[in-house]
Amino acid sequence: MTRGTIAALRVLLGLILLGGLLAQLWFFPTLAAQLAHTYPELDWLRWPMLTIALLVVLGAQVALVAVWRLLSMVESDSIFAASAFRWVDVIIAAAIIDAVLMLGSWALLSFGANANPPGLMLGQLALVVCGVAFALLMVVMKGLLRKASNLTEELSVVI
């Protein structure tokens, strides 16, 4: 991976992190307030749903920071170190936590409030499936990283 690719990816990760921060500080609180005003009978959902939304974005931000750290390890040629596995574990945990939070929001809106329109319900379930699929993909990638690390160790002994 070239330095230019890593730099471009870091710029994009920074923009995504900034967008997530903007969503946490302005967009979701504003949206929650507007929805509570528009649907006063569901006002009690404002804070639980806002909390879930903020935590989901936080989980994505944690995963992005872990990706940033892994990029630094690639850049310094230390990606095959044991500490890389911890960062991959952080990404897996963030994906699972976000999937569980989305499942919780689906359950709260579907059964707690009986206010989950089909489009939103399908979107939430799609995010749950995507989150679980991403976590499983990262488990596979961790296995590949482990195999590559073992091969690197074997080659260093031979050389």
C-alpha cells in the first residue's frame, strides 16, 4: 500500500469521523426534537432512540479509529504484530454492539411503541444483518491476518 493511498484513506476517515461528530452533536438531537414535536404521543421515545442513535455512531467512530490505527501499523510495517489483533477485535466488538443496538431499536419501535413503519423496520433489520455480516467478515480477516503473521514468523526464522 502506497503512502498516497494511506493518506487519502486517512483524509476520508477523518471526514467520516467529523461527519459522525456533527451527526451526534447537531443532526440527531435536532431530528429527535422535531419528531417529538411532530408526534407528541411518541415523545417518550425521544431519549431512548436518541441514545441508541448516538451510541451506534460512537461504535462506528470507534471502529474507524481502530482502522486508523491499523493503517498506521501498515505504514510502519508492524501490521503482523500481536497488537494488530486487538485492533481487529475492537472493530469486531463495535460491529456486534452496533448490530445489537439496532436490533434493540427495532424491538423498541416494533413492540414497545408499535410505531415502526415497514420501510424503517426493513432498514433497521438490514443494518442488523449488515452489522453481523461485517463482524463475521472481520473474523475471517482476523484469521487471514493470523495466518499471514505465522507465515511471516516462519520466514523470518528461515532467513
